[in-house]
Amino acid sequence: MITFFASSCALFFFQQFIPGPTHIMGTKLDLLLTNWSEIFDYVLTSHPREGLFPSDHYDVEFTIMLKLKRATGSPHNRLEYE
């Protein structure tokens, strides 16, 4: 299963952006994957004891650098049949 996941990530050019462990036991359990590296910035992890909620997972914070535009409606043509 891990090999399939790893090969799928490579196939779609996914990159992992979390820099270190995300669990207090030292393992990396949380993923932040993208194939568009410019979209994420300021990826930070902090020990769970530094946060507000008790957990065994680190807090993961990141900024999404993407400006979205509201979709505009397409013009509709009314056809009347008699």
C-alpha cells in the first residue's frame, strides 16, 4: 500500500511540504501534498503543548498563496418556440 501511494505521488508530481515530524513520537503522520509548489508558503509546525488544544499531533500551519476570482454567469439565450 505504501509503495502504491508513493508511486502515485511520483506519478502526479506531488511534493510534501511539511518539513519534519508531526507526531510527538517523532513520526510524520500529516501530509501537505501538491503538484503546484507556488501555492503554499510559510509552512510551520509547532509542538502540541504550545497550542490551545491538547493533542499528540503537532499543529500544522500554512498560507495558501492563491487569488480566486468569483465566477461570472454565462449569458443565456432564450429560445421561444410556437
